[in-house]
Amino acid sequence: MNLVICWNWDSNVIYLISEVNSPLLAALVLNLCMSESEYIHKSHNVSVLLYHFVCPAKYRRVVFDKKVDQTLVEICLEIENRYEIHFLEIGTDRDHVHSLLQSVPMKSPTSIVKMLKGLTAREIFQRHPEVKKISWGGAFWSSGYFVNTVSKFGDEKTISKFVRSQGMEKDYDVT
């Protein structure tokens, strides 16, 4: 068992998360506790794209328990290592999953969610055959999902005001 302790830099508080039985999961939980979005530098762009995804289970079946939750987090860590996706937060409810993640501009939200749903469903069915019985042997995820962009710098009103004010307060001198 690994004891996971997280330090919150903003409030200078130490949180005891729990004992976990996997070193991989312990590393991920520690990474998630301290993880923040970063600027991603590519050859022709710099980006900080954050998405909030909500993916419900098929028929809103109750499929997430502690074991399936741990498996999902481990799968997401493996996905993070293979693709240009960085999970900032992962939260499960009994019948759906919330994730806050960062990606690069070349990956659309649709391609991200298709890839996540496909890989996680296959792996969860392989590692937990009992889940396949709960979902009547069919699909793990429903076909729908929710996605929202998240700003590191402000909400819609703040950004709208900033964009609207561009060039308004300056006199352009062309000399």
C-alpha cells in the first residue's frame, strides 16, 4: 500500500488522500493533485487548451465502483503517456465521468472523446468482465457527451470585454 499525500501550494495545506495499492496509481494521484495547465510550445504555436468532458455510461448504468474507478485512472495515465493529452482532474460518479484535460490544437474535442471512450471501454471490459454483464454485454459509454472549454485566464465576460476593448483606448500613429 502506498500512502498518497498532496500539498496544495495555494493554501499551504497538506491533504492525506488515501492508501492505494498501486505505485502507478499513487504516482497519478500525486500528479493530479499538483497538476496545473502549462503552455505547450510547438514549432508554430503556443497553446493552453483546456476541456471539461462529461461522459455518461450507456443507459446511465451504475458501473463505477472503487475498482473500476482505479482502473479508469490507470488507463488515463497510460493514454496520457501515449498521446498529447494531459489530465488535470478525473472525477467519477456512479454513472458518469468528469475530466479536465489539456491538449494541443491539432486534436479536436471530438477526436479526443472518441479516442478516450474507445480505449477506456476496451480496457475496462478486459480488466473487469463483470462490468460487461452490467451493461448487457454492449457498449460501455453512451454515444453522447458534454464538452466545455475552460479558460486559464478568465470567464466569458472577462475575455469578451478584453477582446472588445482592443484598439479602443489607443490612438494608432503610423509614422
